[in-house]
Amino acid sequence: MDNQPILVIDDDKNILEIVKLYFNKEGFTVFCGERGDTALELFREVKPMLVVLDVMLPGMDGWTVLHQLRAESDIPVIMLTAKGDTLERVQGLDLGADDYIVKPFDAKELIARVKAVLRRSGGIEAERTITLPGLTVSLENYSVTLNKKTIEMPPKEIELLYFLASHEGKVFTREQLLEQVWGFDFFGDSRTVDVHVKRIREKLGERNDWQIKTVWGVGYKFELIREG
């Protein structure tokens, strides 16, 4: 992903410096702006593949910038805000934001979200198939093969299985899984995840080489079972 341009608009110079440092290491070229009223002009000049946009900006707030941006482009936009309430998330959805991250945030989390949005929008060619002992999960054709036999699953079960298996050993809360698999705009019950995990387990059966493990009080993780 070398030299893929990202535009970051934020009036906090420290945030801009940190974001630029981390994104440069990931192979992105970062362009920065500090004002809302000049953001659109900078966007037209840079022609980025994604915009990271703060809500609270001098000259013009981020929501207004997003509204004007959407009038001329469907480029992915991730909103930065110090507030995390549902009303702001809904407002972001209505205006066409692709994702939403609350300050203070970890730069690595922002990078992960940028990559995820770019994959969904086609900006990054993603690895779409994962192969484990006896199991293949593919998002190319939405298929699951267990011991060379096709297992019928609806799309969301396949996406959940693929996401967990792609992050072997990492624990995710139900809320994180809802956000990553269903999308940050999903406002459903977290028990949706439990239902999907139960169905996946029933279809895959008991295994002695890998499993979707419940981490009590936290959520779920995909675990390879290693002898010894």
C-alpha cells in the first residue's frame, strides 16, 4: 500500500504528528489540515483515498465539511470526535460517514480502522481466504469447507467465523464483534453474537485442533489447540 494518500483534518497538532508518524510507517502518505473551512480545498488538491475528519474544527465543523464533501465524492471518511454518544453516531451515519472513532484513541486502532474501511471500499486488496487444519473459510465466494465438505452458512456466520479465525488467539468483546462484523452502525442486541457463535459451533462440531472459545465475562476468541 505504498504511497497511498490519506488526508487528516484535525486542529490538534500533536494528533497530526502522531498520526503522520504511524501512518508513514504503514506505507501511507499523510497530508494534514487544521481548519474546516479549508478542508474541501485541500481535499481537491490532494485527491486522497480516505479522509480522517475531526468534528470540532475552527472555521467550519466536521459535520458541515462531511456534508459538503458528500455532495461531490463518495470517498471513505472516518470521523474523529471527543463524544461517544449514540446521537452523534446516528448523525455521522445520516451524513455518510464510513466509520467513527472517539478521542482519545490509539494510533494503531485508527490504522486498523482505516485499513478495514479501505478493504470494504476496495482501496486495499484483502486476503479473502483463510485455511486451517481441515477448515477453509473464503470471503471470495462466501464458502466454508470442513474436511473437504461444504458447510452451508448464511453470510454473517461466515463473516464472523472468518474474522475470528483471522485473529487467532485474540479476545473480542461482543460489542467489538458487532462493530467489526456487522458494522459500526449496527445498534442490535449483543446477544446476536452469541446466537451466531452457537450456530457456527453446531455446524462445525467438536474439534481437537481449533475452537471458538468463550472467554467468560469478556467475549470470544478463535484458538488453535496445540499439544503439550
